Amino acid sequence: MFYLFDFSYLAVVFVTIGFYIWFTFAVTEWRVKIRKVMNEQDTDANQKAIDSLLNFETVKYFGAEKREADRYDTAMKAYAEAAVKTNYSLAFLNFGQSFLITSGLVIVMVLAAMGVQNGALTVGDFVMVNAYMIQITMPLNFLGTVYREIRQALIDMGDMFELLEQPAEVVDKPDAKVLNVQGGHLRLEGVHFGYDAARPILRGITLDVPKGQTVAIVGSSGSGKSTIGRLLFRFYDVTDGALTIDGQDVRDVTQESLHAQIGVVPQDTVLFNDTVRYNIGYGRAGATQSQIEAAAKAARVHDFISSLPDGYETTVGERGLKLSGGEKQRVGIARTLLKNPPILLLDEATSALDTETEREIQTELKAMGQGRTVVTIAHRLSTIADADRIVVLEDGIIVEQGTHDDLLARDGRYAHLWNRQVEDEAAA
């Protein structure tokens, strides 16, 4: 009879442990799905809040304050429902684990009590069985809690893990060298590229930009103008062909050294929600106040900054909203001047400005390009008429190149674009 009871104890213990493990795994995986939904709803609500705050002007333009509030409330309601389900499932998991452990303990103690009653066990054996069961169930409960917390933490960090697992599109070669710029001679040799293999953007571009020259790239929308700028800064690698600087393929040098040698003035200068001094000083880490002021003077924005109540300590607001378009652009030019790069990329730097402001900034950009290799991507042709060479793109192919006067005399694609802009300006 004693051995029968021994077997019964073991059976109860193993069955309890088996059911406990199965229940913990099954419910935890069920909770994982609920937790994913809760995290997705939380992310959705945060994105809606950030979008509406960053685009507050658009929201006000269309009187959509209530609409945005309702969208956020809807997202938060879905998040609250998922959060409640998560808490309910946790309570169910804890209850089920406690129920299984308690049931196993009760059954074993009943068997032990029956053994004492039958004389097969002593009171000491009864106490011993109770102690054994407690020693078994306590670590089991601890392991169940640890597993649940680990799985929940992994779900909470899931987005971060997915981001870390994403392969980088552009990486440095193991033997990549530091870019050595001696003059800034740029060359594109038979460059092919497309963001999608089924839709090529550049089709065998060959372009030579000697050091110290200003070359403008023009063309209709979608012709590949801005793509050349992205390839130059190596946001992407060419599909075929080569892009070199002073004979060095940009794929063979480190991205850090490449970025250090190229200054960019974009169409929309984005500023940090910090002081004017910080935004200009962003062009060079550790820049002194005198260097920042020298760059501001070169960009013809020093006098404006000095007229502000807080001077260089004036906060520009999110994305520089407290400054006008021309003032933001001048701050961006000052930031690039402080960087002092040998190669300059002007990506439609004045297309978002009015004509008068554009002319003022165009003078500053021209002075900024002295002694540097300049690649200008332009939509408004009047801003690049004095470039050393103008390259006309169409469907990813160079169809014309030459000076402004030469291209007008040819009466080709450039002349057509020029005449059309002149007509539009006259009509306006």
C-alpha cells in the first residue's frame, strides 16, 4: 500500500507540473497577441498626436481641431480596450496558476492524510510530504512569473528588435578608406539607378564636374535631378557604373568622411527647436561664438540676429516656424558655411522663396560657391543662368549640356523650358 501511495504522489506531482507548464505557455502566448494589439494601438495613438501637433497649421487651416481630437480619442479607446484585456488576461493567468498549484497540493495532502489514517504513513511523513510539495511548487510559480515577464518584455521591445534586424541599405566596406579631397572633382561614369528595379530613374548618366566649377542640373519633375544629389551624398549606392570624387569611388570610402566633405543647402531648411546659435553651430561641432558670428555675417543674417531681443539665444521654434522662409534659408546657409566643405550641393535651395528674397539669397549662394565645386539642382532656370555648365535631364538621360547662351541658341529642350518659364512669369 505504501508504494501505491508513493506512485500516486508522483503521478499527482507530474500531472500538476505538466498542466501548470501547458497552461502557462498557452495563456502567455494568448496574452502575447493581446499585448501586440495594445502596443499597436498605443503607437497609432502616439502617431496621430504627433502628426496633429507638428501639422497644427494645416489642422487650423481646415478647422479640423475636433476631427483630430476625435481621431485621437478613437485610437485611445482602442488602446484602453486592449489594455483592459491585457490586465484581465494577466489576472486569469495568475488565477489559473494558483488554482493548479493549490489543487495539486490539496490532492497530495488528502492522499497523505488518508495514508496517516490507514497507518501507512506517520504524522511526520505527512509534514514531510507537505514540505516537499511547497519546495516543488514555489520555484515552479517563480519560473512561471519569469517566463511571463520575459515574453511580455520581448513583445514590448518587438518594434525595436525589428528595426535592429533591418539590414542597412548602404554600409561601409570592411577596408573602406577616408576620402581625401584635393580639389573636389566629381564624375559620374555610366551611372544607372532606380529606387525600384522595375522603374529605373537614371539610365547611364555620364557627367564630369571639374574642381571649382558650378554645374547646374535641370529638367522636368521625375527626370532624376534630386536622385543625383542623393547618390552623391550616398543615401543610396548606384546600381551600375561609378560615382567618384577626385578619382575615389564613393563606395570605397567611409560615409563619415564623405559626408564631412559635402555641404548641402536643401529646398526646405529644417531647424531644431533651439537657439539660433545652436542651429548655426550645428554645422561644426565645438564651433566658437566668433566662428558662428563670422558664418552668420557671410550669410548676411548677422544683423537680423543682432536685432532680435535675445540675439543668438533666440529660440526659433519647431522646424524654425518663428523665422520667415528667407531667414531660415540664411541660417541654413550660415550653418553650411560654418562646415566649410569643398563640395557644395544646392538642392533647389531658393525655389520655395519669393522672387525678391530669392535674388538676395542667390547672391549669397554665389559668393558661397567661390573656390568650391558646386552642383546646383534647380527648377527655376533664372537662378542658374550664370552656371559654368547646365545639364538638362529628361527621363534619366542627359539630353543637352552647355552654357546658358549655348543652350538657348540650340533651341532644344532647355530653350523650351526657358521660354515656358518666361511666358509663365509674364502671365503672372
